[in-house]
Amino acid sequence: MIRINLLPIRQNQKVQTIRQQLVIGGMLLLATVVACVIWSAAISSQVDERNQQITQKRNELKQLDKIIGEVNEFTSKKKELEDKLKIIEQLRKGKTGPVKAMDDLATEIPNRVWLTDLNETSGSVTIDGLAIDHEDVSAFMKSLQKSKYFSGIVLKHSKASKTTSDGVTLYEFQITCKVNYSA
């Protein structure tokens, strides 16, 4: 009988199996390294892209900050101009308002009423005067209420004070009211 020595074949197969396993392991290791490099490159690319976006957004933010500064400057200038226009309008009304109010007051005084004093302080007017009777004072107050320049008319007092040489008793009165020159 012929004897075949299978031992070298088995050792050959073992060596080949080890080689195959080493080649497969090496290929897997190489594939893993390649995959890690590709993944790292992709992540690096995304990071670079995000950094570019951040830089772009910061530049846009700087431009918007400049625009906001300009808008705020224009808004403050607009408010300043509006305030100046209000002051000019108040001065214009203040210039003609008292004249018109006094003219209106002069036309509202009944024939039997005489003013002795008129004081204006911060929009509040005190009118002192004389009248023939209480009805004349009442008529004067009613005519003041109809005026667009005077409001809040209040009679502080009315009393008999003087008698003329003709024997006529005069009534002294004091009226307070608010004046609006811009009416």
C-alpha cells in the first residue's frame, strides 16, 4: 500500500488559512482606516462649511448693525425735528393766541361790567371787575363759557362794594378760569 504523507498539505493549508486571515484582516483594517479617513474628511468639510457660514453671518450682522445705527440716528434726528416743529408751532400760537383771547374777552364783556384786573399764570386766569348787579356777572360768565379760549369758569366771590355818586351800588367780583391760546 502506498502511503501518502498529508502532513505538508495540512501545514500548507494552515499557512494558507493564516495568510488568508491576515490578508482579510489587513483588508478590513485598511477598509476601516479608509472609512475613517473619508468620514474625517467629510466632518472636516462640514466644519469648514459651518465656519464659513458663521463668518458670513457675522459679516451680515456687522452690516445690519451699521444699518441699525443709521436708522437710530435718523430716528433721533426725526424726533429732534418734530420737537422743533412743535416748538415753532407753540411759538406761533403763543404769538397770536393771547391777542385773539384778549380780543374775544373784550367782545364778551357786557356793557354794565368793567374789568379792574386781569392776571394770567401758567394758563390760569384771574379776572377782577365791577358790575351793576349779579345778573351782569352771570351774563359775563355765560359769555365766557361760550368762548373757545376760556374754560372751567368759576366765580370766586361777588359782593356789593361801592356806591357811586349817583347812588348806584356796584358789585365787585372775581372769576377764575383756564385759558387755551391755541384754540
